[in-house]
Amino acid sequence: MIKHIVMMKFLDEADGRAKAENLKIAKSIIDNFAPKIAEIKEMKCGINFYNLDSPKAFDIVIDSVFETVEDIETYRIHPLHQELVDFLNKVRDTTYYVDYKL
């Protein structure tokens, strides 16, 4: 099993919306992935609510589990994930991720 964690900082305003609204849109999209993408074993998404002004704070996190690297690759190219990426490319500033074996 592989843990895949993604953390992002969003732009204060992008695509005609404030950061808070773009974060809610992203979370709504992500929260619907698990039932629709078979390779996802677990997926949780959270919006940061504490210490938001810290330069070390991220705005949103995705915490997911996959069985194999191939499953992550299948997820990465899945059309639903690509729709999310298209949205994120307009509203995020920075993305960091880590993958590790459970």
C-alpha cells in the first residue's frame, strides 16, 4: 500500500473567485473521487482552518491510499483527475506531495 499526500497553497483570488470559494470547489470535486475511481482505496481532503497567515501553512491537503504505483498512475491520468488538475492550474500557487509505503 502507498500513502499519497498532496498539500497546496491557493492564490488569494483566481478565476474570478476568492480563495475560500476555490478551496470549497476543489474539496467538493476531490470528495467525489473515491466512489468513482476504483484505484483509490482511501481518500480524505481537508481545508486548513488554523494559523492561516503562517508562511508554513498550506490551504488544503489530500490524504489518499493506493495499492500500487500503477494505481497512482491510473488515477493521475483518469479524466476526473484531469478535470481537477485543469481547475487547480487556474487557482493554486504551490503544490507539494509525498508518497511512501505503508
